Amino acid sequence: MQTRAQNLSRLLAPRSIAVVGASAAADKAGHQALLSLERFDGEVFAINPRASEILGRPAFPSLSALGRSVDLVVFAIPAQACPDAIREAIECGCGGGLILGGGFAESGPAGVALQERVAEALAQSTFRLLGPNTAGFVNKPARVTASFVAGADRIADGQVAVVAQSAGVCLTVSFLLGQLGSGVSLAAGLGNGLDVDAADLLEFLAAQPATRAIALHLEGVPAGRRLFETLRRITPKKPVAVLTVGQQDVGEFARSHTGNLIGSYALRVSALRQAGAVVVESTAELAAAASVLSANRLAPRLAPGIGILTAQAGPGLLILERLKSRGVSVPTLGAGTIERIARCLPPMTYIQNPVDTARPSESFPEVLAALAADERIDALAIFALSEPAALRPDQVLPAARAACGKPLLFGTLGPPPEVEPAVHALRSQGIHVAGSPEELAHAASVLALDAGLQARLVRESSQPAPALAAPAHERRDEHAAKALLESLGIPAPRRVACRSHDEAHAAFRDLEKPVVVKVLAADVLHKTELGGVHLGVADSAALQRALEQIDAIPLPSARGYLIEEMAPPGLELIVGAVRDAGFGPSVMLGLGGTFAEALKETVVRLAPLSSGAALEMLDELPAAAIFDGFRGSPPLDRNAVAEALVALGALLCGDPTLTEIEINPLRVHPGGVLALDAVIV
């Protein structure tokens, strides 16, 4: 029996194909599917019980009537007929199939039940299925167009693979890649992804030499951790750009308080970036990013330097601003470089980076060579409106790239008859050409971002993150939760858990005043709203009033009292860890206290994480500047916060019974941190 991996290869790179539901009627999917296979070099069989010949091919009444197995079965039949047809394909030893069209889980309860029947048919077999609800796929090296979409067979050949949950997005990005001169190696629509999912196709593409970069579109990620691990293995070998949707949907993740602060979209984007994928925001950006990375890739480096060379100052300023807004390094040039460029340009030109030539001239190639030679520069973004009398980019740029060995990205505009020949010549030599300053800045930022993400992956591989198992426990109240945190190295204020007024007064006498008095019950998560937190209690009378007010809170179970010393002033954060159904353990950091839910200014990473990754989370927080001292205040202990994040992630990874841990607030001061409130679920 073939393995699942072998059958996936049979599906995507078949040598024999059967179209079940082949039709002579031009309005049927089975007709277009058969037409699309006209250029296929292998065997094609038409399956239709009511025909003897279709489009010049002999027709067979069933797969069984073929008397042999085929690699790929295209199911162009009504949805209700698919489960039995799949069983027949499995019995015949076929490798895999795809279901053209919908009528399954995307269509409502009846469709969900039908998709479950398909899943039952697939169970216990190694047969692979693309879809249902897919338009099929195109594999250029294998000369296969298994699709019912007219024009899919005319997608341009190239080195970028497109994997999309939406058939429309798949084709959109594929045609955009053709316009960019890159083209497609493989394009596949996942549809409902019942069996073959994005991770499967990524694994397949990693071994395909015809694919140099991957464009990935995601709508939902039910097996998020598997996708994360797959991307983390693949992106160091082949760059991946991703477009994902759902910024307003928090889904199942919102059932958790911490999860509601993170949001499923934020978690997904963070996980993709942690795995080394470049995340973009539109189909145009997705096509451009994959196109750039298929021809250019920088070595892993946290902050690669981009050199900007412009023949017009205004576009250069736009490029500079766009790059800096995305955190891309545009370094000042070395003194020797500036001196060399200054000899080539007239006075009053700007030569720090960007370098403005004030229109192209004969010195443009020498200026470019000087900029490229600067050791601070890893890649160059060059913009020049078309002036063929002064600059022939198709002659200058390939020679410059060959001489410096660094990626060159070029942007230009002008009359099409004047520009198009140069653009075509440059693209044919692997130089990315953008049609505006903004597109050029995007291309340069993609190069820099990819290099930085890969550098982080290298760092993470050298800093294995810990996993800590917690002792067996039931639901913990605040005192027990803090005791567990203290065992992990996260300190909390000195406190005493009390079960009576007398115990509370005795504890009060031993603690430093003033104190905080809290209700202590495992089933109370938000004490402040219930009147269960009393601050600044400085004498016995105030303590008694606080205890009596806590007694008045209606609770379904027994209550106690937590008497705790007040913490020194500092910055309040919320740190938490939550187990997502798809991505598994993750860690969150945000501004804490009572404003946490209102502000929702959070940063998230999948756990476990290293100390380096935890420190980067602090850098991304909107209040990051406060950690370094603000208006004369002393610097706060960043390392202590990072250690707390690492510990929470390790605890959640090490104990599968835990679903959520939250410290809100975690007070940060110059000497460390203190957990002022804690919840463990």
C-alpha cells in the first residue's frame, strides 16, 4: 500500500488521471475539467455511465470498469454522489482525488453531514483528497491543469507556488505573479481542507526544485501548531509569504479572558512570523513578496541595511518614510562611500542614504557601484523615472548586481512603449521591478523582514526554551496561584491567607502597613468589581470594615481573606498564558491593571519561548520607552518581565491540564517584578 505522502505526490504530480463526471456539455464542470487536461502528457480517462466517448476520448461507465488504478481522480459530480465515488476510488487503489465544486460544510448543516460522510469514506485509507469545494490545482512542471476554471491552463510558468484556501484568491495571486514576470510552479486551492491542508502542501513543495518561494493564503487554521512547526522547518530553506484574514474574528479563543485580549488573528499572525513567514495585507503584496523572495534572499540578519538610490528626490523620500515606518534599517553611509559618491554628483545633492542623483546622468552607474560597495548596505532599492537618453537600466543594473553580489530592486514609471522593454529585460534576468515608490519600498521591506525573521529562527534554535511541569492541583485561589508562581521564580508580595476575622487581625499585626485586603475564593476572577479588594488598610478598624464588606459579597462557596503587603510603585502589566485549540500554548504581554481590557494593547507569542523572544515582546509594547526610564524615573527591570513570560509559557507547555494563567497586574519596578493578582485555570 502507498503511504499518505506517496499518494499526495501521485495526486499533485500524476501520470494518469480519471475524470468522474466527464461531460460533453460545455456548461458542466466535467467538460471543462476534461478540456483542461488536453496538454497533459499522461493518460486521461473519461468516466460517465451514459456515454461511450467524450471529447474524442473513450468513456468508461465506472472507475472499476477501467480495470486499473490511476494516480488522480477528478470528481466532477454532484456532492451527494461523492462519498460512494471515493470509496470506489479507494477500492481501485487510486492515489488521490479532488472534489470540484461545493455543497459541503460551507453550505450549512446538511453539507456538514455530507462532508462527514466523505471523511468516513477516507478513514483508514491512505487516499488523499484535495477539497471539497476546490477549483483544483495547476502543476506546471508536471503539465497538469486539474481544474474546471477556464484560463487556469494559461497561468504563466514560474518559480512561485501558490497555496490558497480560496480558489478565487489562488487564481488572483497566480495571475498577479504573471504580471510581475515571476509566474507559477504550482497553484492549488485548498477549499474546505478536509484532508489535504496547507501543511501538507508546504511539505510537498519543500522538496520541489521548481519552487523557489511560496505564497500562502489562509482563512482559518484549525491545526495551527502543526502549520507552525511545518513552516518553522521549511522557511529556512524556502521563503514563504502569507496573507491571512479574520482581523475581527476572535472565535473560540474569545472564551478565555486572556484569549479575548489577544484575539485569534493576532495569535495567528504572531505564530506565522515566529515560524519565519513574511505576513502581508493584500493579494498584491502577497504576489510581490513571493516574487521578490523567489529571486532574492538575504542571509539571516536581524537588521539588514537597505541602500536607497533615487534619480528624483520626492520618490526617494516616500521610499525612506515607508521603510522607516516598517522598522527597516536605512543606515548612514561610511565616510569613504560618501566621499566617493560626492566626486560623481553636483553640489546640493543628498548623499547620506538615500542618495539623490538629481536626475540620471552618466555618473549613475558609478554612484550605484559606490553605494553597493558600502559594507553597511545589504540590498539596494533604486528608483528612477524613465529617461532612456540618460539611463538604460537594463544595461546598468544587471552588471551592477553581478559586480556587487547584492540584491537590486528597481522601481520605474514612464510611457509604456518606453518602459516595457526595459522592464521585461530586467525581469528576465531575475531583477524585481516595481511600478511605484510604495511598491519598491514594500519589496525592500520584504527582503529585510525575511532576513530578520530567519535570524530569529537561528537564535531560537540555539536557545532551547524550557518546559516546566506543575504539581498536580485542582483549581487554585489567588494565594495558591501566587505560591505556584513563586516556585517558578516570579515573586509576589508577602501575604497571609486567612479563614476567619481573628486570623486576619493576627496576620495584620505581623505585616508591614498599609496592607491590601482581598476576598479569597477560587471561583472569583474579578474581585474589584465585586468590592472584594480594599487598598491602603492601615489600622484595625479599617481592616474590620474591609472584612465585613467582603462578608457581604454573595458567593456560592466558602470565602477566605488574603491580607497582603502593599507593593512599591511601578508600571503595571498584564502577562498571561493560554492554550488555544489550534495553536496550543501561547504567552501574552500587555498594559495591565483595570485598563487592560479597554486598551487591548497586547503582544503575543507561541510558547515555549526563549529569553530573547520574551525581550522582543517588551520592545513591541506601546509603553516600551517607559522601561528605559521616563522623565527622570529609573529604568525598570526588563529582564524580570522576560523571565516571567518564559516561565509562564514553560509551565503551560509542561502541564497539559492547565488552560490559562494570568497575572494582572504584574508590577514592574527597578528591582524586579511582583505578581499583585494571579489566576490559574
